[in-house]
Amino acid sequence: MYHFIIFLISLILVYLLTFIARRIAIAINFIDNPDERKFHTTPTPLLGGVAILFGLIFVLFISIFICKDLIPPIYELIFFYIGLILICFLGLFDDYQEMNPYIKFSIQIFIALLFIFGTKMSTILGPFYISIPVLLIWIVGLMNALNFLDNMDGITAGMATILGFGYFALGILSHNHFLSFISAIFIGSTLGFLFHNFHPAKIFLGDAGSMLIGYTLSALGIILLKEIPRNFSLLLPILLLSYAIFDISLVSLTRQRDGRGILEGGKDHSTHRIGTATGSVKVTAVMVYLINILIVIITVIAFVTENQFLILVTTIIFALVFIFFGGKLDAIPILISKNQLRKKTKKSL
């Protein structure tokens, strides 16, 4: 019941806060203007990520009074929320003035390290010299994977909501109160925002929102590992986030192969390719939702069975399916933007 209450409060609060965020974005001209790299065709307000951040913060304080028994250890919450705030402000600055990607990566690494050491996760995978590099790749990689995926109306917010439900189910089943508590707030916040962001979107997440979502999903994956057996159970977060990993892998590999800049924006993501095939933003979003719902269901079933071999086999099968799916999507024509063409020309010279 308490989980449902904080979910409902989060949903209503962020739904209302998004109206305010949209008006502020319009008033200060914090707008995402369309260009050839982007899918939208009309100027759209940003600051959606700020609405989600404020929802996550306010509901935490409300929870202290209505369900304090669910509150996880304070040091874990403090460092989780410090990282949340920092990554949102980093994204805001990047939305306002595009940052040098290497500077942005450096700050992302700092924020990831702050979470790892602050929540005492530096040896969760074994010795620190193994855990820290793996966790850094996981956190920074997912920040950017969800940032990459935020390229069509409703995709990232909808995926986040679905994956949040997956984490919530795993948190309940594993008696991981930190995981279920944060997941419940997160689900309500992203769903409340999704009502404004589904096609045609009235407001965007911006880098602030998409990196915040990537940070949260990666952090929840690490928190999940605290309460589950080792060995192949470590694959559960990878299985759950497999679509985001698939998309960033597809984009990186095809751009590298074709001599285009990996870090340059473009219309060559899995969602763009699906959109080209279906001819509809809404259909594309629903397809991505259905894929992720299937992933969540299978991940939860694999966890419930407590069969390590099944988890390994399921992960391998998903990897093979995504390789096949990626090959089919790679055959769909894409529009290469001028910024990527310049990179390609420069490399060929």
C-alpha cells in the first residue's frame, strides 16, 4: 500500500510540475529547435528532466512522514540523490550550451565514482580493481545510452516507466527495500511526465532528463545486486536493460563501420529505423514499449526460477535475437546528417 501511495503521489506531482516546467521553458526560451539531426519538426520546450528531478526529491521528503519504514539507509539515499542532482545540472548545462564530449564524460565519471564510493559499492563485484571499472562502464554507458535513445516522442520516458516496473518487481521479490522504494517513486515520476511527452510531445526531457533516467536505471541495477546471489545473477541488470544496450551498440558499430562520428547526433538509431519502416512515431513507441515489456517479464521469470543456467541461456538468446534484429534494421535506409558527413569526409582525407 505504501509503495502505491508514493507511486501515486509521484505521478500526480510530476504531471502537475511538468505544466510549470513547460511554461518556464517557454518564458526563458529554453527550447529545442528542430534541425536535420532531430526528428521533431516544431520548436519544443525542454526542462522535462527538471520536473522529474523535483518530483523525485519532493516525494522522498513526503515519504519520510508517510512510510518511514521503507526508507533505505540514509548514506545510500544521500549519495544516490547527490548524483541525481549533479547529473541533472550537467544535462541542463549541456542543453543550454553543448559541451565538449570529453569534458562531459569526465564529469559523468566523477558522478559515477561518487555514487560507487558513497553507497559503498566499490567491491560489490569482487576486488575493487574489477568492480570499479565495470561499474563505471555500466553507469556512464547507460547515461549515454538513454541520452542517445531520447530521439523520438515518448521513447525514453516510456521505456523508463516499463523498466522501473521491472526493477520494482525484482525489489519486492528480493526484499530489497532500497530498490523497491526508489523504483516506486521513479515509475510515478516518469509516467507522470510521459503524459506530456507521448507523441505529439509538448515538452522534452532534454539531456538533463535522459541522463538522469540513465543514471537512475544504472544505479538501480547496482542496488539490485546487493540482495541477489552471485554468478550468473549478475546478468539480470544487463538482461533488463538489454534494449538500451542494443541501441547504443547498433549506433556505435554502424557509425564506426561507415566512418561517421560516433558522438555526433543523427537519425540512425534503432528507433529511427523502426520509424522509417512503420511510418509512425506512435507505432514505433508502442513497438519499443512491447519489446521492453517482454524483456521485463522474461527477466522477472528468470529471477523467480533462481536457475543460474536459465539466466545465462536467456541472456545469450536475447543477444542473438538483437544481433539478428540489428542486421534487419541495418538494412533500412537512414538519413545521414551533414555533421556526420563532415566527419566522414575529414576521416577519408
